Amino acid sequence: MYKNLLTFLIGHVIVHGVVLLSIFDIYYQSTVVENIRPLQWSIGNAAATRLVLFVADGLRADKFYELNEENTSRAPFLRDIILHNATWGVSHTRAPTESRPAHIAMLGGFFEDPNTLMAKFQDNLVEFDTVLNESRETWAWGGSDVLPFFNKGSARSHVHVDCHDYNEGKLSKLDVWVFNKVKELFSNAKSNEKLREKLMQDKIIFFLHLAGIDSNGHRHHPGSRFYLENIGVVDQGIEEIVELFNGFYRNDEKTAYIFTADHGMTDPDGGHGGGSPTEIKTPIVSWGAGISSKLVETAASELTNEEIKETNNWRLNPKMRSDISQLDISVMMAALLGVPYPVNSLGSLPMAYLGGGERVNALQSFARASQMVEGFFTKKSYVQKNVFYIWFRSFQRNEVKICDEMIFNIKKKLDNGNYGPAIAKSKILFEYATKGLQYYQYYHRTNIYMCIISSLFGWMILATLMAFQEKTFIQGTRTEVVKTSFVSYFGLVFAICILLIRLRMFEVTWSYYIYVIMPVLIWYLVSTKIPYLLSAMKILQKGRVGVAFFIPLMAACLYISTAGFFKKNVFIVLTIAVSIIGLITTKSKNRLAKVAWAALCLCLLPFFRFTEIVRSDEKKDLVFLGGICASFLCFCLRILHSKRKRKEPAVPRRTIVLCSYITSILPFTSGFFGYFAPVYSTLLARGILFFSWVIPIFCSTDVYDRLVTLHIWHLSSYILLSQGHDALFYVIWTALLHTWIILEDEQSILKMTNITQDKDIENVDPEAELRSENTRNQNLSGLDDVRRTCIVLFFLLIAFFGLYSVECFNHFRVRRLPFLPITNSFTLLLLNFYKIFLHYLTVGISICAIASLRKTSGFVNLYIAVILSDILTVYFLFQVRDTGSWAEIGFSIANFGIVIGLPIGLLILVLIGKMLLSIRLPKRLQL
């Protein structure tokens, strides 16, 4: 039995380790398509010879466009351009609203590559094309957190980058530094003929990254005087740069200007990264060569009523506003300079911003659509080459023919001078190719999904069969074990070899071999346990009434549990449901224990409304109250325990009194001796933390005797680490779990008593009675195990979400502890994790105590926990996110990891609990 369990758990760790790693192949593979051929297109002379890109890092659209208290603009120069000869609007980005992904969107035309999640913003894992690559020369100035990503590699030697170092002075000087560097470049060109020749070339870009506004927003907030004044500094600097260009190039009107921002900010903390409107809305103003002056009003039908009202509040005309996606900026830059579009760009051509005329716009639209078609078919050929041909499913039937026909029609319209219809057809072709490209970019997900889900369902069935195999579940049922024949092994090996040979023909990573082979092995193991499956079906059929009751109830509890991962308040409903289930399904005559169970479950409810303990303020009065409650609980457990007749001696009263006194008095003493307690109290506290693991093993191995000892010492150590309402939580937590043990113990005793009373030894055949008893109790025992496991799963979730959440560690506050003079933040974080471990340890000890009192192994509960957690795993597999803020992506991965680790954590807890309950010393050393 232990050998089977050990083998199963080793397999469980391997299988679920593969499942955990699979999300990085499913969600975080690069969407960058390699080896796309850039299409060279020409429509004569480009509209602009050079382009200047101003990026005001962290500038919100509303703070830029709105007027100040004096009814004047914070950026008078740009405001004047907006009103007379510019095209302007709002550039919409998406989460994560961080500097790196936003600049990639602006210059590369696609949102952050998901695989950079593992790079921690340190480097580009996959090389990608940007509009800077296609330029003849590029000069860039700004922050070192952005610019170096765009000039790495020998092919980018024409991209000249100059980064400033952060200083503690006035943050707006960061922008002044950039403007001065531009002036210095043109000043050097007067005496450097080679530099002057470069500056006089066509297809050159000047990129000014202005980080002062973002820095002021972080240090202060977006509504602060520093943030708003920095907008004026940027406006003045831009005016000076425009004058500098006009003077150097003698007003040749060949310079295009684009002013925008990478992301906005939130109120009032000045943070960003999420998807709120203030974070994703940034200004965009374009003027100069090739830009539509936008002097004629156009319909504002694309704006919502809210956006129209917003524009009116800015004292601007909504009919002049043209919103675009941040992805469109790279396409617009390429169109203005006449360079190839970035091959990985998903941006469309912003017609409202281009002033080249209908013919030029039609040619550019066709070129943009043709480049997207090239990427579409490049990705398709790569996918088709690396997928079994019988499994390959194309985006649409005859998709090549559809694209060829649309290209032919567009060319025909261009030749006939029908530019308006050609633009419309090019837009349709672009959208079709974009959908096809995205289909093949995520094509691999379906295949991996199928393998992983097949493996999980096979593992759930295997766990079910292992549970039925346990003697505690099908006691007395004889099941013939089918020995695996040589033919079966040979068939398995042959199938795996065929798969390996077939996979070797394709360019797939080693992980794909595992994904394909793993479900084959799992379902092979399931096939070897078919007799147990038949026995299980017979037993379930006899207990169909109970099964019909438990399955919907269990499904509802699991659904509530999944919602609780995202909103803690949902656990209130789950706690009430579990308290009712415990009262209804537990057959115990101890009314006091039932009342205590319901009352303690209700006492947990307020904790789901409290702020997480790592983000709440310290409250010593609650710690002191927790110490008093812990002392009272210790005395109650001592009195309750003394009423039970045991052969071995109970825990000495002096131990309980001593620990209770220490627990309650230490929080009070710190108030008289400053923040830290005196030396003797500190030594005593550390001694309690150490001896909480040593003293219990000197106690007798009687279950209740050992339980009370463990509760006392762990309560003592937990109170010392408490900072507020967590002290009360652990007291209630310990009392609730001890009540659960009493209920389960008395239910087991009551069942055995009823069985004994029902027997008539004289008139009943012993063998027939045994068979009848087994048949009658198989379903009840099975349903009891399911009920018990559901309660265990509830405890495992509440142990964490009662005081914490995944999100709270993103805002972890480091606080010192009165009795442990430790200031290291990492050590304090470990102590918080130790408190969480104590929550779980109490659960593990309780499970082992119940198993010991019921004279069972408790392994069935572990198998059922595997089944329930795998159901949650399938759900959270589809909840993992590759879009949104980095925090949201991290939370989705953390939730997935939590449900995968539940059974493994439960096993570790059971092993530790079993050790703490059963470790035995010689009687002469016992207390």
C-alpha cells in the first residue's frame, strides 16, 4: 500500500511539474515571426526626409490637453500647433502600461512579446524589427531603461544612443539634458563635415525620450505641481528644437514631427502598469511634412459620447480629434519616411494623419496589406512544417486563393485610378491577413491544450482507481488484478517509438516530446486498472442517491472556491456552506461540539473583510487579546482533555499554565520597555519558538494528549509573531480544527456502536453479515471520504486566504517584531511564511489525528484531494493570462501554481503531522 502511494506521488510530482511548465509553452512563447521578407515599396519621393519623435514618458492625455486653473494651456506651443496645423488625438495603448512594452509598440508595431516575462526586462529574447532598423541613421537620447534595447546587434550600428544617468536633483532636468544633447549634436555638425553629411541624408530619425514627467509622477503624483510644471518644460524644449531644425535645414519643410507618450499614470500614487483609462490614454500630436493639417472638420462618429464630452472639457473640437492605436505609430513613421514597414508590426495605416493625397494613401495601404500577407504566409509555412499533416488545420479553406484574388482586384483598381475602392479593399485584405497571422501565432496552443488536459483527466481517473483500490474504500471486495502482458508492454514501447520518430522529423523543442508521450503513459496505466474501474462503477451505482447529492454540492463548492481566488469575500459563502455541511452530514450526539463548529465557522467570516495582515497597520491590543484568548483556549482544551479516560498521563498542568502565561504576558510587557521587549523577554520568546518543536515529542503518543501539547506550543509561538488580528485568527483556527477532530472521532465511534448493536450473532451467518456490512458501508465510507476531503480542501484554501491573498505580497510592508529584534526584510518575510506554514501544519496534524482515531491510513483523502485539485487545475489552466499588467499576469500564474501544489503540500503536511503525532521517546523521558 505504501509502495503504491509512494509511486503514485512521485508520478504526481512529475506530471504536475510538466503541467506547470506547460503554461510557458502555451502562453509565453514569442509571437514574433522570424524570417519575414521585408517588402520594398516606392511611390516616388517620400513625404518627409527626416522625422523627430518626442516621447514624453508617463504623460496622461487629460493632463496635457486640459486647461489649467487660469484657463490657459500647460503646453502653449503645442496647443497653438493643435489649433492651426496639426493632426491630433489620443493614442490608445494596453496593459502592461510600462515603458519597455509601450516603446516596442510605438517603434515595432506589436505589443510586448510574452516571453520577455522571463527576461525581467533585461534583454530581448527574440530579435524583432523596428522602424529604427529601416532608417538610414537614427539618433536617440533619453533613459537607459528604454533606449539600449533598440541598438543591440551589429545590424543596428546606425542607431546612435546616448543615455543619461539618474540624479537626485530636479527631475525636469532629465528632459533639459535631452534637449541640450540635441543642440550639441547640431552644434558639432557645424565643424564636423562628416556628421553634417549624415544629418543631410534622407530617412533619418531623431528620437527624444523625455523621462522627467514620469519621474515626477512617481515621486509626487500626476496632479502635483512638479508633474504639471514639467509639461511646460517639455513644451518649451520642443519649441526650441523646432526652431533649431528650421534654422539648420533652412525651413525646407521636409521635417515631420510626432509628439506622444508611452503610457499614462494613476491617481493618486502615480503608478502604472494596469489598464485603467488614465494609464492607456496618451496624447499624440503630429505636424510637418506629410502630415494632414486637419483644417477641415470631419465626422466624429468613431468617438463615444464619453470621449466627445471629454474633448469638450479640453476646450477642443471633437470633430478634429483622431484617435489611433499605439501600434499605428510605427506604420505612420515608415509611411512618412518611405521605408519598409516593420515586418512584425500589427499596426494599420492611420489615414487621418497622412496628407499625401488619395493616390499615395492607396499605394501605401496596399503596401501595408501586402506586408501583412507576407507575414501571414510565412507563419503558416512554419506551422505547417512543424505539425503532423493529418492534424494541420488551416485558417480558412483556400486562403491562398482568397488573398491572391483580393491582391489582383486591388492592383486592378489602382491601375484604373479607383483609389477609394482600392483603399477599402486593402483594409479588408489587411484585416483578413491579421486574423490569419494571429491564428497561426497561437496555433500551438490547441495541441498542447489537448495533451495537457488529456493527461490531467487520465490522472484524475487513475487517482479515482487508486482510491477504490484502498482497503479502507472497498474493504472486503475482491478484485482480480490483471497482469500486464508482454504484448501490452511491446505495444506501449512501439507507440512511443513511432511518436518519437515522427516528432524528430519536425523542429520542435524537447518539451513537446514530453507533452505528447505523457498522456500515452498515463492512459496506459489507467488501462491496467480496469477491474478496479468496474468495481468502482458497481459501488457508485449502489450509492447513486448519495452520489447524486454530493456531486452537485461538491461542484458548487469548487466553483465558489475558484471565485475566491479573485475576490476574498466569496469565501464567506463557502465558509457558511461548509459549516452547514458539517452540521448536516456529521452524525454526532455531541451538541456542544456541533454548536462550537457552527460558531467558530461564523467567527472566521469577519477576517475575509479585513485588510491582509501584511498590508494592515500593527495593532498590539489585538495581539494582547489574542494572547488572552489563546490562554483561555489552552485551559479549555486541558479541561476537555482531562474528562477523557486515557491509559497514559495527560499533559502536566504546569506546562499549559506556563505557556499560556508566557503567551499572554509578553505582548503586554513590550509597552513598558519601548518598541523591543527587554533581553529576558526576547530570550524567552526565542526559546518558545525553538521548544515548540522539541517539547511535544516528550509528551505521550496518545492522540489527544499530543494534540493539546502541539496546540499549546504552536499557539504560544504564533502569538509572538502576530501583528494584529492574525492572533485572533489562529486561535479560532486551532479551536475549529480541534472541534472538527472531535466530531469526526465521535462519528466514527457512533458508527461502530450502531454496527455492534445491530448484530444478532446467534441468527446471522458471520460471513453473510460481513459481506452485508461491507456492502452497506462502502458507499457511506466513500461519501464520508469525499465529504472529509472537501472540508480538507476548504481548510487548505482558508489557511492562506483567511489572512492573505496573492496580490497582498505585491504590497508587502516590512515591520519589525517586538520580541525578535530583526530588521532584515527577507528574514521578516520568511517569518510571515512561517506563520502561513503553521496554519497548514495545524491542518496536517488534524488530518493525521482523524486518521489515527478512525484506524485508517487516510490515503483515500489524499487521492480525492488530487482529483479535486486537478479539477481546479483544468479551470485555472484557462485562466492564465498573457495580457494585462505584469501583476495580473503574475497573479494568474501564482493561482495556477497554488492549485497544482495543493496535493503535494497536503502530502508534506500529512507526513510532518504523522511524525509529530507518532514520534515516541522512552517512557522515562516522557512528561
